[in-house]
Amino acid sequence: MPLFFDNTGGTTISEAERTLEVPMDWTAHGIASLSLAFAGDATNTPGQLYIKVNGTKVLYGGAINDLQISGWLAWTIDMSELGNVGSVTTLTIGVEGAGATGVLYVDDLRLYPLASEMIVPTALDAMGLVAHYALDADFQDSSGNGYHATPVGDATITSDPARGGVASLDGLGDAIQIPALGDGTATEMTISAWVNLDVAWTSGLLSVYHNDGWVAGDVHMHINTPGVFTAGVNGLAGGDLRSSTVLGVDEWYNVTVSVSTSQASIYVNGVQESLRIPTAAPESFNFGAGHVGAWLSGSLQRNLTGQIDDVRFYDRALSYGEVMTLAGRTTPLYKEF
């Protein structure tokens, strides 16, 4: 359901209300929470999201700026917050606050016999960090493991007003060559990078990171149709992971891919946008021996035009909370059921 809100000209509330023809008993069957999914837009001027059940209002407990995230977010609400739900007749979703404008998409309103939970940012340490390319002034590995990268073509370090030193690629044979990392025995992995496009995606693939081969365990991260992040591991069942956030131009995005024997996930700006439980996976992952910003197949192809920053390789799967911290998110998120 698209909810267009325009709290201007003296209006401070925009809302949609559903009146139920037959009252519902939300105390039955052990119901413990109400769940919904929502997605916003980067151009929104956000306000306070809220829900009302029979007139009892509950405010969204995450960040107000979550209304600017185009990927789907969960919101779970304990029944104890909604007052008397033995005979529910009205359900209202709204955005309040003078000046708030934009669109919010709402989906999948569900009732669960589970309590609401939140995921909080978790302190991130250097455990399992195999290589870290801060790209502040050079292409050196700052992890202390000595896996220094090599610029290819005209790849250079430039200054960005938001992130300081970053690697700049012009899309014409530029890349960052990463050496083979570790001993090739890692059974878990996380790769993370900040990406900023100079031109809008139109078709084909733009490479964020790609191993120089196609054997089991090789990892690839791209921007693909319709301008979203995709990532895959050769030998991982189910095909590529795919994000839902469509990338804009001249905007920084953190993309993180984390894979273990029990879970494969892709995150954008600290939000998990795709999750898969592997039914088959390679015995180990091949780190490095590839390129950031290009795909090597005889020659460098599918070049990215833009900037790359803070590229990290771990030989462990980071937790959701750690990825939130890595992406700079400081506020909690509701855990999806």
C-alpha cells in the first residue's frame, strides 16, 4: 500500500485507516505481536511513523530517517502496547510532523505468537579481519597482514567531502587488484565496501568485487538489474543474493556480504535485504586474487565508474549488529520474524 504524506500548509498528520466490518479478537491463539513491513524513499522529508489500533497510538521506535530507506524494514509491536485488542475494529497507519512529505510503502501486516525484538549495533573488533583497504591515502592493507593492493589503470586516491580519502575509478580500465588472501581454508567470509556511482546504472553488470576465476568458493559482488547490489559465491546453492535498494547517483552505500554454513546475507547501509539458508556451499571461500571495481576475463570488463572506500575482507561471518556498526548505523532495527 503506498501512503503518500504531505504535512504542509497547516497539515501535520497524514494517515490511512481501515475499518473492519467484523471485529477481530487479537487475544486469541497466543497472539503476541503485530508485524508489518515498510519501505520509504531517499527523497522523503521524514516525520514520525505511527500505528493506531482502536485509537491507541504506538510510535515507531526506530530512527525517523528510516523513512528514507528504500529497502524493506520490519516493525514489530507487542500487543501490550496496543491496549484492549479483544475487539479490533480500526487499524490506522500514519506519519505526523509538520513539513513531512513523501511516500511510504506498507506491506504484510501479520499477527504472530512471538514477542517483538530489536537488533542493536554491536561493537566491531579486528577478529577475523584478513585485509582492510582504508583507501585514505594509498592502497596499502592496514590490517597488519601485509596484503597490499595495487592500483590498475588510472585508479587513484581522491578526496570526498563525505568520506575523506577514497579510491576513484573512471570506468576506463581502472581497478584495484587484490592479492590472494589467507591460506584458502576459510569456511566463513564477509566482504564489505562503500560504493558511490558517478553515473546511473542502465544495463549489464558493474563490478564491485570479483575473483579472477570461476571455481567453487570464488566470490563476486556486482550492481545488476535494476540497479541493485547482487552477490554470489560459486558453489552456493540458490544463485545470487539480491538487495532491494535501487542505487542513486552521487550517494554513498555500504554493501556487505556475509556467508557461513548456516546463513548467507547481503546488507545495504546496515540493513539485511536478502537472506538465504544454504542447502549447499563450497568447502571454503577464495579471498582476494581478484579486482575491486572491475571483472577480469581476458581484459578488465564491467568497470565501475565512481568511488570505492573502506574495503574489508573477513574470514568469519559478521553478525547483523556488527554489520550495522560497520555501515555507521547507531540506532536499532526491529528483528523480522
